Amino acid sequence: MNISTPSLGKVVAGHSDTRPHAVVIGSGFGGLAAAIRLGARGYRVTVLERLAEAGGRASVFHQDGFTFDAGPTIITAPFLLEELWQLAGRRLTDDIDLRSVSPFYRIHFNDGSTFACNGDADFMRAQVRDLAPADLAGYEKFVALSEAIYKIGFERLAHKAFGSWVDMLRILPDLVKLAGYRSVSGLVGRYIRDPRLRIALSFHPLLVGGNPLNTSAIYCLILYLERKFGVHFPIGGTGALVTGMVRLIEGQGNLVRTSATVQKILVRDKTAIGVVMGDGEVIEADIVVSNACAGWTYKNLLAKHPHRHWNERKIAQAKFSMGLFVWYFGTSRKFEKVPHHTILLGPRHDELLRDIFDAKILAPDFSLYLHRPTQTDPTLAPPGCDAFYVLSPVPNLQGKTDWKTQAAFYRQAIETHLNSSVLPGLSECIVTSKIMTPLDFEANYLSLHGAGFGLAPRLLQSAWFRPHNKSEDINNLYLVGASTHPGAGVPGVLSSARVLDEVVPDAAVFR
């Protein structure tokens, strides 16, 4: 097993360290944030990551001189990161160069029209006026509603534990008042008539693994979250944040171990007491925090321990997020007119979403998210080159797609589309290429059904209905990450770690 090298001059936590011990399974953003918060509260922390590098879905790979972020590419709530750095006695700006991105993204509709988004209210009104002038008044009303939803759904609820059904009852009046029982698409449709603008204002659940047609309208808060705090990208890529968080953990005298696979969580008298590693090593702990997929945690890491709430039957009945097909590629020339974030919509919208989420079939058409990080940070590619990744939402592995035979054809179809749209001449200048399918999400991240974001963010899988941050069945076991409350996306998983401040006892309890 590898042990990440601590910063020079830092004390490494070991067996002589008398602080209560917390084991964190997984080093995604949720696990790293949990480790920093627990370290600040007096715990000795060991983070265990099965992959060769820290980061989980936010890991990085290097290929032919190009640097690619495997997963998250958008930072929308930098104050959550700033708080972690403060807890570790540093400032985010000491270690991270976080750049604002404008426009946030440019949407290309299938009819050739475009719509750009940023945080300037006048700019956005002009965009709406150009695209759908009859909807300007409705747009203003919807943005105001998105702000109201944000203040309830994010500021008041995202960092609350929801350990009791009583907590859920308390928010029901707010859910009804803010139309949380409606879908995102349905709520937008009450204010907007133009089908293109409807899509532009309702696609955000896809960023956290949800279908806009049935994801709770509470997720309309994402639109205001972007407007309020902006969209950002760190120089060095999202992986720079992972590196910075690992250094914070090491600076607290704690460890991040890579190539370290947890086989099971040790339980005695319904209490988590440590973990067993793949090579048989036993690591004792006062508390265990799992940043693994919640379904995987309960189904596999606790397979021999009865748990009533998230048993195998309930996991089998749960709704999971879509899968992701991601093609990473580098070009021998630059495409200067392509912004950092581009959304390319196909000829179908609602029908395509139903194919992906309900029928779970791989359709011949697609909608794409194109990421060009070298627009903001040219150092991620060799001089004169561009780095890209293009992502297509696809069915998860509950569908019947044979990715071993279909992946190459699907990638070629995407290349052909990019050639004929925003990247003319692409095929002649590709110099490096790599793909990931739902099979890779299942193998690399142990995500059930290869789902890109864990459990889907539907109303009856949100808040109290989602796997709790404090296990309902196993004492001293806690969960963070995309499949727990409040949900997926970088703000969601960072907030899941923030909830631990409410549910994990102070370290003094174990002394």
C-alpha cells in the first residue's frame, strides 16, 4: 500500500498519536472534506483510497502531455472550500488560483440558435430578450423564485442532518410553498413558453444526476447558486483542489493512503469499530465515515451485518442516476472560439430524457457537454494544443447497452457531430484519446449500476428519504458523498461533510 508523503516538517499521525481515530473510506471531495473537518475537531484521521491517486471521481490522469480532470469541472460555491482551508489554518488563495469563468456556459440549440449564461442580470435579460422576448417577464419571476428556493433549499436545509422524520415534517410547508412537489421542468413551464428557454432554465438537475422531468423543483436553486457565486475553475484543473485538500489533511498530522482497498466495515454490537483491508489488515477506529457509494457501503461493506433501513431489497428498488459516457481528447491545434463550457442540444429533449432514465436505451441521438479547460488554463495541454472532454448522459447499467462493443461506435458518432458543429476539422488534429463508460464508473468508483452520481435526486430520495449522514442501523458509522444528503455535485458533497459537524460527537467523547 502507498502512503501519501506528508509535507516536510509535518508530524505524521501514527500509533503513538492518542487522538481518537476516524477512518474515512474514499477520497472524493466528500471524503477529503470530512477528513479536514474531523481533523479540525481533534480526530486522528486516516483516509483510505482504493485507487492509485486521491480524488475519487475528481481524480486526474495525464496522457501524451495533456492533463485531464476525470470528473467535476465546475466550482459554484467557493465559500465551502474557503471554509475548509480556514479550518486547517490557511486561506484558499494561499494554495489555489480559482478563476471566474464567463460565460458560465453557452448553449447551442438544434435549430442553430444559442444562449449564453453568466451572472450579470442585464446581460441575462438581453439574452432572454433575443431568444424569447415574450418570456422576459416570466423569466424575471422565475429567477426571483429560484432565489427563494435557494434560501430555503440550500441555506437552511443543505447542511441539516435530517436524522428524524420530524425534521422532514418541519420542512413540508416550505416544500409546498416553493412547489417542491413539482418537477424542475414542470415549474419552469409555469413561467416560460419558449421550449428553448425552458430547456436552458431546467437542465441543471443533469449536473447532479437527475432527470429534469421528475427531479424535485427544489433543485431550481442551482440556477440562483450559479448567479450568486459564479462559476469557477482552478488553475491546474480540478485536481489542484484535490492536491490542496490532501496537503491540508497532512498538515493536520493525518494520513491519506492510496491503493488501499477496504473489504468490509468491522461491526461489534451494532457499532462500527474499524475496517478490514483487502490484504487482511485490520484498522481500528472510533468512528468510520464512508465516502463510497451508499448502496455499495450497505450492500457490500456491511454485507454480513443486518441493516433494516437500507437493506438489499430497498437498494434494489431505489432509483439511480444516469450513466455517463466521457470522451477525453487532445488536439494539435487550438479552437479559440470555443468557450470553457458548451452545451450542445440534440433534436429531441423530453423523449431523449425518457430513453435515458426510463427506457434505459442508448438512443442514436444525444445531447453533449463540451469542456475546454485550456480556454482558462493553457498549461493543461502542450503549447499550441487544446484539451477537451465531452460528456454524454446515457443509460446506467440497468439498461442492456453492451459498452464493450458500442463504445467505439458511440465515440465516433460524437466525433462526427463535433466535426460538423463547433469543432470543424477535429478529426484531422486529434493526438490523444481516452473514453470512460458506465462500466468504468462501476469498476473504478464501485458505483452501483455504473451510475454517474449515485442515487437519483428525486423527491422521495431527498432529505430524510435519502441515506442519512448518520447511519440509521450502525452506531459510529457516517456517510458522505453523492448518495447521501444533500446529494451530488461539488457543493452537495462538500455540504454532506459539513453535516458531520452536527452528527459526529466531539473527539473528547472518546478520550
